[in-house]
Amino acid sequence: MEIIKDCLNYHSDRKNIVTLGKFDGLHRGHRKLFEFMRGIRRDEGIAAFTFDYSIRDTLMGERSYFIFDDDEKRYILKGQGVDLLVECAFDDEVKRTAPEVFVEEYLVKGLNASCIVVGEDYHFGVNRSGDYRLLASLAKKYGYSFYRIPKEVCGGVSVSSTLIRSELSAGHIEKVNELLGIPYFCMGTVLPGTKKGRTLGARTVNQPLSERKLLPPFGVYFSKCIVDGNEYEAISNLGVKPTFDGERAPGLETHLLDYEGDLYGKEVTVEFYHFHRSEKRFESKEALAARIADDTQAALTYWRING
């Protein structure tokens, strides 16, 4: 998958089926959209146009949080068959772009769009004044075909990133996974930790977390760890280790229930399946070790039933 940052000076020689969106979470609705694009492609590429909000955040002193960080989003998009990913800086110039100019310069000239596919609630251009109706009305003028994909409905409600964010913040992992269509996960390279886990009877792999990633409540989760293409049942602790006076940034520690080996430096993916308990401070290392043993047994029972 090719990743383009300088979209103002980019021109694709290949015709592309183009979609646009924030793609926060890449949920079931997004997957339906990409499935449709794969179904109609012939010799065209599949291109996804999204915005990089880091410049805006820097200028405004803010920080945007996403269900999946940049690397995770790229990983999912590649798996959805995307050949070309445009991460356009959301700066003042882009914000002031009139919708038709956006279509002509970015999509038709830049991405060589032969077809544009969007969800029904997508907006673009200055003051978000462009929508699927405008894209449809400009199709003949600029020589592309156009398709609008209806919202995906799950359990009687429309699937949206806003809904998933709310469920994730509440710790409703099973609901989050249902809405996403895949397990919520954290991906990263295993780093050396403090080695406290092995003194507590549970060796763990330690992952850094992106500062821009939206996290569920701190606590213990029943999880799975994917490493080298293999899947292992696991239990994970997300948080700041309050028993050890806390850490300045949240971290993710995962104990693989049936694995022995060194994972330092490996890329791993930890999938969340069930919230077990909240993170808490224990009075002693011994009390923590006893609770870890209980948690591990609970995880073994969970996976025996749900594995």
C-alpha cells in the first residue's frame, strides 16, 4: 500500500476507485464500503482519502484521539484492499477549499478518480458544505461514476464512530467488538519492561501506547495476543500500575497463558475481548501477586468456555 502525504503535488497515473472519510475505528459500516469497492473494481486501484489532523492539533494546542492509531489504521486499510492511502494535512488551505475545487483538484486530477464511493453522512470542503449530493451532481461533469453507501445498522442502531467511542469509554468491549466487526486491539513492538511481572508469577509483554489512541477504562481484560501469525489466549492489564507508585503514561502488559519465550522486539497485536475488573492499588506486592493468580485463573476459565 502506497501512502501519500503531499497530496497537493500528487498525481496518480492509474485510475482509482476513491473513497473518503475519517475512518476512525474502521467499523462495520466502513467495511461494507470497502467490500463494495472490491466488488466493482476491474483494473482500477482502490484509494482512500483521509485527513491527518496533527497539524491542526499543533496549531490549536489540542490532541485528537482515535479508536485506532495511524499504524493500526494503515494495517486495517491494507487488509481491506486499499492500494493508495492519502493522509492529507488538515491545514488552513484545505479548510478553506470550496467543495467543487476539492473534487476537481484532489480527487479528479490528483487521484485520477474513475469512481467515487462515500457513506451518506460524509461532508467535505469549507464549512463541511460538500456532501454526497454534490458528489453525485458533479459526476457527469468530471467523468466519474458515483455510489452512496447507506449506513450499517447493528442491533437496531446505526453504526458510527461516535457510538463506538461511547461504548469504548464505558468499557463495553463486547459491544465495541460487535460494532467494529473485529476485536478492538493495540498493536506495537514489545519493549523491555521493569521485569516486575516475573516476580509476581506472571511474565508479561510490554507495549507502548500511542498518545493519540482512545483507550477503554484502566483495568484487567481477557485478551488474545497475535505474534508471528500465531494466536495465544492471554490476560492484559491496561493502566499505570498504581501499586508501584504509578507510571506517568498508560501502558499495556499482557501475560500469554500458554507461551514460553522471549518476545522483545517483536510486533504483537493484543485484542480485547472482556473487561474483568478495574485497575486498583494493592497494599503489598504479595496481595497483588495473589490477585494476579486469581485473575489468571479467571482468564483460563473464560477461555475454556469461550475459546
